[in-house]
Amino acid sequence: MDHDDTPRPGWLGPWLKGFPALQPPLPLAEVGRRGWTLRDAGLPMPLAVVRQQALAHNIAWMQDFANQHGVQLAPHGKTTMSPQLFRRQLDAGAWGLTFANVHQLRLGLAAGARRALIANQLVGAAELAELLDLRRRHAGLELAFFVDSQAQLDRLAAHWAGLGDSEARVDVLIELGTSRCGLREHGPALALARSLKTHPALRLRGIGFYEGLQVVGETEPDRALMQQWQARVEALLADIEAEGLLDDDAHPLWLSGGGSALFDLVAPVLAGKPGQARRLGLLRSGCYVCHDHEHYGRYMRAMDERLGTPLGTPSLQPALEVWTQVLSCSEPGLALLNAGRRDVSFDQGWPLPVWHLRDDQRVAAPAGWRVTGLNDQHAYLRWDPAECDGPAVGERVALGPSHPCTTFDKWAWMAIVDEDDRVVDAITTQFA
């Protein structure tokens, strides 16, 4: 039967990669009623999927971690840009959401966020105008963004004057940094705090930092790294408090760190010690929601050791997979899969073979299988024929991304599957 292939907001249909082309379009809420499964031929490959059980576990586990360590979760929305996942994180108890720009903030507010942090600098008149428009249209919105220079403050003051807006000032966090944005030295950071005290558009609310680019995944150097960050943060906070640079109604102060690779050592810095000035520690970890199969998995193994997690006890679990099909076995020890750089992350290492279907049963991929390269639409799966068998033409192989973020932006929708590989739900993403 013919059906309308015209894209419709809130619907899935054949215009989307991975959707069964001969099926009629349907609302997102009906996906789980179709009886689709990864174990039959009805779903086209490649297809990105999220494991239902691991997803629910990760959201609950991370929220519990935050509660136990005296911090709040403000998950970074840029990881998934999925309204459905935003809603799950907020419903589980997240304080709010973090974004990289005002466009992402707009999408997050539409998904229900009412507290937000833009962990980035705003410098343009259009951005400021959009930010003020969103604040007007979302009553009670709690919001702050990062600043790190007098030049940025001067630009925003000029933009504010040009807008002719007399609203209360917008909250900002001074960003400290080492290798990306952020102030490198204490003196200029304190001078910026002094400038904010009388700024016409901005109000100092706290401090932000990002430690992720310095993490090595080994306990002693990572612990020393966070001790250095703690010393920097506490010294600046002490001088800000001593000089009375925070408005009386800007308490508690906000203190925010990254945390996806090192959240067990970041959380104590954010929480502070008993007796210190009241603070709201905001942990911006975003990748925890689906975790990954290698990059953050390596950091998590080190964290599990520090946290004393018993062996065999799940902490964060990889939930994201890209299912593929073998197109060709053109030489011994090589299979070409029908997914490539357009479908799965490769920025932090090649994806890992994690499952394959044999006789309609999902089994673990042999340890000897490895992906050695990607083209736009192909993955090179290799093995040693003397050590193990490879997959056959037509067989399905599931790849686990080494890093989740840049897999999400390759898919407009993803199927949510249960442990029997049945499609029970779906999510959408809004990167474009």
C-alpha cells in the first residue's frame, strides 16, 4: 500500500535512516507496539539502538551517586540532544541541564528543563537577544553562562545597551581553564569578578571549570590534578567572598565542573567542605547516560577501583550499539560491514564488535574480532582465521562505540531494545 513519505514533526518514517522503508510513518509513541526485533529481517541495517535496561540503570546509578556525594546533576545535553532522554534525566532527579549554546538551550527548554547552564562563552548580540527572549518566555528560568575576559564583558555590555533592555542582569560563572577557554591565572580572574560587580548586563553567580582534557585515567596523577583544581577554585572563592563580590541574592554560589571521565574526584571539589560558604555543586557529566564500550569505560574502571565497587557489580554500563550487516568477505580474515563514519563514532578509537547474530541468537563477538578502519559507509572487521571464525555474508554484527557523543549526532532516531532484542520504544535527536 502506498503511504505518505513526507517528513512530519513528532513522527518516524521512511525518510529516516534505519526506519523500515515499507512501513507507514507512525508517531514515536507507537514504535514499541510494532513487534520489531533485531533478530528478524524486518529492520534495515545499519541501525542505532539503546539498551533499555542499561539506560535505566545508568540514569538511576548516576543520580544516586550525585545524591550521595552532595552535588547536583546538570547533564550536558550536547551528548544526546534527545528530548526523551532529557525528560528521563530530569524525572530521575537531575537539577537541570547543561548546553554549549543558546540554540541547544532552546531545545532543552522545550523538553521541560527549567534550570540550565551554558558551559561556554556568549559574545554575540544575536545570542544575547535570543537568551533574553527565552528568559522572558520561560518564567522562573534559572540560568547562567560562562565568562572569561574583560573583552567579553565589554561586548555584552554594548549589546545590552543596543537592545535597550532594562531587565535584571543575567547570571554568569567565571570560567577557569588550562588548555581551552577559561582564565589561566588568579589575578585576572579576581579582576573579572570585580568588574562583574558593577556590570550593567551580568551578575556573578559562581565559578566553572573543565578538567577533562587533562585526565589520564590513572589514580595518582588524576588525584593530583583535582587537588590543583581545588586549590585554584578555593583561592578564588575565598577572595570573592572576602571582597563581597557576590550579590546578597546570588547565594548559594554555583560551582560547576565537567566530570564524565573523573566524576568521583570532581564531586568533592564541587561539594566543598562543611563550614564553607553555601554552594551548589553542578556536575556536568553527560556521557554517563549511555556510557560507552572503551573510551569512558577505561576511566570508569579506574573510578570503580577508587569507589571500592565490588567485582562483578555493575556501575555504568554501555547502552549504545550500532547494528550492521556483513556485505562481503572479500579475502580471508576480512568482512566489510555496512556501517561507517556516517553511522558510528571514530574520534576516540574504532568501535568494538560486541555481538553477532548466529542462528537468530545473539552471542558475544569473539575476542579476536576487531575493527581496523572505517570508510564513509563501510567498517573493516578483521580476525585471524587460524584463531577464530569470522561472520558470514548477511550476518548481523553489533558495534559498540568507543565514545558515544559523535554517534548520537549521526542518527535522527534510535530504537530502544529490551534484553530479548525487541524494539520497545525509541528516542529522537535534534542536532540539525
